[in-house]
Amino acid sequence: MKIGIAQINTIVGDIEGNRSLILEAYKDLCSEGAELVLSPELAICGYPPRDLLFKSEFALKNEQALESIAGEVGEVPLITGWVEKNYAPSGKPFYNSVSACSNGRILFTSHKCLLPTYDVFDENRYFESGKEPILIQLAGKKIAITVCEDIWNHPSVKTRNHYSRNPLESLEGKKVDVLLNLSASPWHLGKEDLRNKILHDIAKSYECSVVYCNLVGGNDELIFDGHSLAYNSTGDCVAELKAFEQELRVIDTESKGLNGPPIREIESIEKALTMGLRDYSHKSGFNKALIGLSGGIDSAVTAVLAVEALGSENVIGISLPSTISSEHSRVDAEKLAKNLGMEFHTVPIEKLVNAAENSLENLFIGREKDVTEENIQARSRGLIMMALSNKLGALLLTTGNKSELAVGYCTLYGDMCGGLAVISDLAKMKVFELARFMNRNKEVIPVNTIEKPPSAELRPDQIDEDSLPSYEILDEILEMYVEEFKSSEEIIKSGFEDPVVRDIIRKVDLNEYKRKQAAPGLKITPLAFGIGRRIPLVQKYIS
């Protein structure tokens, strides 16, 4: 069967724009010979709609858009996702629905069965669960329709036990020809292998073709990689759409298997962050980005991503030297901007810092200099960068990494100022790896930026390891504590020094309030700081 996969990039809440995008994709795929066209989960409203669902006319406008789409659909069926109001007297107010349209009318509607409510998901807040996947006859084939999570409780992959049922069991013995899955599945490192195994095992278990159509694009913190897939009835992958790009393709469900080259993890990170930044900017109405260039590796990697996402003509770099800033940092910042072909300016902060310290002098009498004076420098930079962001209409990008954010090695209202934290889910050692990958063809990031010891340069001769263990050690401990929820005792038993572990854990716990006020960050790991990690600000549990 020839199925058209519409791997499209929707915008949450842009119902009319998404309607047009779905129809354009449908018409293009029909012209290429598709016998059926498939679009992603909740394609009409975009995913995730969250509390937009409670807007009084949101569900109604979804329904009107579906009716409008159906009116323009010809003989070739289109299957698409939308939000449906639940008119029953009890239950959640909406359904996460999927409908098939053909010859100007809606043929059927089915509902998502498994509603994820973990990590970044909160679907049980809004949706009533469907009973089981629908099984229909279309284009001479017996076709089962599932929505995203409905296939993720297959017994062959026991990665989660969130549900007491497997919706696919209702298909046992029914000789399904094709199983379709409409998805809005956010990407994180390692997701591809898990998806591939699930789809392969379902195809073999039910001896049917499986076609998985995934959303692509960035929406807030979430990155959807697309990477739609098709498997034939023997469990061979027969089609693999591009990752991190919009693509339309007609696939044959019974083609022979393919073995495409695997994508390197670091390349996926670069593509994911570039797309996430581009979509966050453009979907928010920004064409330009603003970055404080310190000469350090974090701001350098962020600048490269910004140029890849928005073009060098749309990225502005600002060097903000103080009396403490080293000469090599200024030189490295300017060299990076020149290599990238981006606009570059220098705005010294000495006068602003002096003015703040002079204004506070009487109140600081008798008190030793400490981190307060360091933070005045960082906050002076924040003031300037926010002023430039306002004046230039450019999105200010923060440049802190996950390691620093975890332990609070950052300044509220200083270097944390901004609208998007691009690399906030990237551990420091991964930042180094990404920087080297960015230099794979030529020197884009100055070698000195990569090789010199990391430093906030807020006091003379400062380096990060004055306050933190080496990043190799720090990142390993943080992964176990933050992402794996291991206790201090478990981490110590794995080979790390007791005082180091307890100090890091104390820093992580103390700085929850900073992360609560941080700019939204792009999620690329299984557990990022943000909506998927909900730790109370006021709590006294000691790990």
C-alpha cells in the first residue's frame, strides 16, 4: 500500500495555519500517488496545546477546522489528529482524537487510549481515554489506527509500566494489514533505538506493516525530531524520513528493508538544538538573536547554533569586558564573531560596575568583599544585554550549560537573563564535544576557547575548578543524582568521594529556586530541568 507521510511542522494554537499546512501536504502527496495520507497527532491544533484547551472556543475551532479539511479532501483518505470536545456528563472535557476524511466527509473518529502523565506529559489533565484502537477498511486494506502512546506499552519493550493495559491486544487474531500510528513524540538522546525496537516488534508480532508518522519541529522546550518510519510485515524498516526536517514522502509498506547509515549522537544534538532554537525564535516572532560573547566555550557553542539556525546576518554578539576580563577572552570573542561573519560590538562594563559599587558603598561599610561584588559584574552585563534586546528587538540567548545550572554556578538577573536557554540541557563535557564537532571541517570556534580552563572571570585568575570538581567528575555525579534520582549513598558506593558527592548534592538542592526563574531551555536528555522535573522549592528532604 502506498501511504503518504506528512511529517509537518505545526505551530501550537495556529489552527488556520495548521489546517492549510495539512491540506497542502495532502495535495502534494496525492499528486505523488498516495493511496492514503497520514499526518501527526493533534496536527490541527499543534502539540502540546496544554491549557489552551480550556479556552472557550478552542475545541470548537478544532472541530470547524476538521470539517473544513474534510470538505477539501477527495477520494484519497486523509487521517489527521485533532481535539474533540467530550459531551458526556462525566469524564475529562476533551478527547485526543483522530479522524479519517474522504470525498468531502468525515468517515470515522477514534480516540487515543493511553494518556501519558509523566515527565513532560500531562494528558490525563485534559483528555478522556479511548477504549481501543479502531479497525477499519480503507483502500481495500484492514487498517488499525493508533495514537502515539497507544503502541508504547507493547510487552516486548518494558521501559515503563504506567498502564495496566496494552491497547494492541484488541487486535489479536484480527489479521490487520497495516497499523498506523499518529505521533507527537518528543526527542531525546537514545529515543531512536527505542522507537525502532517497538515498531519492529509490533510488525513481527502482528505480521502487519507499521507506519509511524511523527511531528517535527520545536514547540517551547520540546523538540520533535520527525524521523517517521515504516516497517513491512516481516519487521524490516522500509522507509525512514529525515530527522529534524519537515518532509513529505510516499512509502510502499511492502518494500524491501533498508539499512541507512546511523546518525552520530553529537550530530543529532547539533541538529536538534539548531531546529529548536530556530522554531522557538520564529514561532515567537523573533528574527534576530543577541548573545553575550565571553570568549568562553558555552557562548561560542551557542553562537554557532544561533548562526546555523538564523543566519549570520541575524545574530549579534556583544563582548562585555570588565577590569578582570583577560585579554585572550576579548580576542577569542572577536575572532569567533569574525569566523561566523556575525555582527560584533564591545561594551565595557567598568563604569556601570563602579557606579553600582559607589551607590552601595555606605551600606557595604564594614563588610568584606565576596560573591556580591562578583554578581554586580554579572548583573551589569544582564542589564546591558536586556536593554539591547529591547532596543534591537532581538531574542537574548542565555549561554549556561546543564552542569552550571545544576549547581547554581550562574547569576540570577545576570548571565541567566534572556528568553531562551539554548544549551541548558547539555552537560559541560558534551559542550566540549559539540564544540570540537563544530570544528570538524575548519576552525570556527577558536582552539584557545576549547583548550583553556573554563572560567567565569568574575575575580582575578578565577577558574571553575576553584569552586567545582573537574567537569568529568561533576557531570557523572549530576547524571546519577538529577537524571537517575540516585541517593548520595548510592553515588558514593559507585566510587566517588563522600565530601565531593555531598557538596554537589547540597548545591543542586539549594539552587532549585534559580532554576525555577531560568529561561526555558531546549530538552535533549531523558530528564531536563523544566516542566519534566518538579521538585518543591521549599523542602527538607536530604538525599
